[in-house]
Amino acid sequence: MLVTRPKSKIWVRNNNSPNFSCPSFKDIQTLFSDDSNSNSPIPTKKPNIFHRVRRVTAILRALTARPDSQPKPELTRKSDPLIQIPGADKKIVIYFTSLRVIRSTFDDCKAVRSILRSFRVSMDERDVSMDAGFMEELKMILGKKTKLSLPRVFIGGKYIGGAEEIRQLHEAGELKKYVEGLIPADFSTCEVCVGHRFVLCDECSGSHKCYSEKSGFRTCTGCNENGLIRCPSCYYAPITLL
């Protein structure tokens, strides 16, 4: 304790005082003071801020690790029994696009094709960017009022869904159940189209225009908008609705 003498302004320390009484040292004294009470046989300790943080962190971890009480709904697949794709009951049919106009659609098509190819079963890949007739087929299957998005997958002649459904089935390990019993993939290359599935039109030579002296130029009716026809060696029958 610091005391003053009446005839001097010099501050001296009183060694008889056991504690500091200066207000500036009050907080430091409280922090370093002994928490044990001499009258109490059991020492008590006040929780500091670090103990509180630990307790809150432990509670948050326990709540985060708690399993979800509600079970996740199982995926359901609805297939229209009236729609049949002739010759597709033992293979996969996928409608996709190879154009990069919409990056997300292109990435979905690429990812789904990669997943399906990993099963090494027969797969009929129908690129709507190569022939607009594929899109007309898809509209006829799903209905013209349905908002179409690519890719669309059919397994064993039954409609499965798009990219999201294929990813979920593959992650859950259920997709391999759908491809069981399908024809194994044939890795040989077609000698006519060299695996492109299309060849140039013989009438217009791929220009989609025909010329005659009577009527001049006219649109070729034997090919699609790209001047291509489906390979006669890889050609499949169009779908029919019963």
C-alpha cells in the first residue's frame, strides 16, 4: 500500500500491506489472486471465456454428428408401358448433344455417357445435334408439352431419366441392377461410317441442295439438315407408340 507523509510529497511503499490497493493494479490483482478460499476446504474456480468456447464447440459438434432422423426418400422411376423402342430391350439408348452451346448441358451429357460406358454394355447414342429427327423422336416419347432437357436415358426400352437420376442411381450402386442382362458392348468399328453413325447423302453429296435445269435448286429430301443420312449398317428402326 502506498502512503503519503504530511510534510513530503514522496510516495513510499508500505511493506506491511499484503495486497496492492492502487486502482490501476486492481484488474491484475484479480487475475493473479488465489481463487481458493481459506474458509472453504474445497477450492472453487470460475469458468473463463476459453471454457465457454470449448463447451459451445462440443455442443455444436454433437449436433452436427447426430444422424438425420428422417430417412431419405428412395428414388422411384416411372416408365410408360405404352412406349416401346423396338430393338432396345437389351441395350441402352441415350439422347444427348455434342455441341458446347450450353456448357452445363454438354457437361451433363459427357458425364452420363462416361458413366454408362463404364458398364461395357451395348449403347445406342443418338446425337440430336447431328440429326433433328432424334429430337422429334424424343418429343414423341415424352410428349410435346414436356420441357425437354438433355441427356435422356432409356435402359432396356424403359425410360430412366436425365443426368440427375443417373448420377443418383450410380452413387447409390443401383444403376448396375438396371444394366444386368443387357448385351455386352461391341467395340468393333463400323466399316461404312467408321463409328460416326452417319454418312454423306448420295443425292446431294452433303450439301442438302439438289439442282435441276427445270426448277433450279431445291432442298434435298433424302437427308437431314446437315446433309447426312443414317448409316445403313448401323441403322435402327424408329420408335412406335402402341
